[in-house]
Amino acid sequence: MRLRFDLWLSEQQQRGRAFSAEQIGWLEMLRYHIAASMGFDPKEDYDVTPFAEEGGMEGAYGLFGRELGPLVDELNEVLAEA
């Protein structure tokens, strides 16, 4: 799953999408959670560790804005398909 994430991240960067170090930290948390749970449920999972400790949904929206929903959907699709 790590390889899929790295490939996805590289593809994003090639498309001109740049992520800050803080955003990469959140993306890594999402990657780990998806690997452990085979998905991320936005209705429930922002309230669990480590997301809750980083501000939960509000913290994530503060970093990603409107891109958050599509990013979560994309990561769920790319990482949970294995």
C-alpha cells in the first residue's frame, strides 16, 4: 500500500499539485488508516486518533479546504483497491 501511496503522491506532484509538509502529514495519517481499516469513513473517522488529536474534520478542512472530500475519496479508491 505504501507503494500505491507513493505513486499517487508522485502523480499529484507531476500534475502540479503541491502539498505542504503539514498536508503530507495528514495524507500519511490517511494512508495508514486506510491500510489498517481498508477505508476512511469521513462521517466517523475524523473523531478517532490520530485525526481527533490534529483537529478532526475542522483541522483537515483548514489544511485542504474544498479539496478534502475529493482527496479522501481518491485515496480510498487508490489505496483500498488492493
